Amino acid sequence: MTVSAPLRLAEHMRRLESGVDWRLVNLATASAKKAELFAKFGPRLVVARTPSSGAELEHLRAVDWAQLAWCTSLRQLEAATVCPLHGYADPEDYYAACTPQPEAVRVPWLCVHARDDPVINVEPVLAVAKAMRALDAPALFVVTPRGGHLGYAGGSATSWQDEPSWADELAASFIHHWEAHSHARAKPPPPLSRL
């Protein structure tokens, strides 16, 4: 199951770098991630820079902290952190390596997206859904008109953290549906439209 996943990562990142609205999302996301990294690892940076700091802090030396401090986009953040930590030449190399290959999926797959997702562009998802349909793959693509990112637009405004979102409930229904019919492997389960 995937919920709000960027199925074509390079296309998604290019979209986040176009238009004012998408650039604001990009900036806000990068700023939040950057603040989280500095809050979590900042106090250990002085220790990590000393030669005797040990292997447990070795990964902190790979990060380009100066570049990270000035980054204003996810691409810049990934160039400063993910790429040096995991051996990618640049963000494009990282995006190519991390883009899923949904055409290779041979097990039942639920892919959930909302058209009003402020982070993920739904157009590449629709292209993947069309390709999967042509392959007659065991995939169900659910694209709702509303729902936000990761299904957060469900639940009450005061207790959304404690309640399952609409996407969580759909995912649970999907699991129960396939689990209930997994014993009859010789014949396909009933249509997914009954979820």
C-alpha cells in the first residue's frame, strides 16, 4: 500500500520547483526538515568534528552542514545530506535510484492519492495507473477529489492525531479484503470495488 507516494520522484521534484505555490511547499518542507536535522544533530556536531569521536558519529561528518544551513529547497537539502551519506552523485542520481518500479509489482497493491494534496502532484500517479491498467496488474488506484496529504484531511480538527484518517481506514479495508480471500489462491478474490 502506498498513500501520497511520489511514484515518479524526479517529476515530483521538478514540480516542487515550478510555480509560486509549489515553491512555497518546497521551501516550507525543506525548512522544517533542516530545522529537525539541526535540532537532532546540532549538539553532536562539535563532538563529531573531533578525530576521536568514534564510528557512531562518522555519518555526521559526511553531511555538508554549511550547505545545509543555506538550503532553501528539498533538492539542496538532499544534495547536502542524502547524497553524501549514501553515495549518490547528485539529487538526480538519488531520484533515479529511489523511484519505484510499480510495473514490477506482482502482489495486490493499493495506491491512494488525493487531488488536493498540497505536496504530491497527482498527474504522474494517473500516468502510472494507466500503465498498470494496460499491464492488467493487481493494483487499485484510488484518487479522491479531497483528502490532503497522507489522508490528514479526515478526522476531527481537535483529535486528528488520535483517530485514523480516511486513508488509514481504506488501507485497513484493503488488508482485510485480501486477507479474507488469501486462502483461495486458485481463484481471484472478489472485485476490489466491494471495499
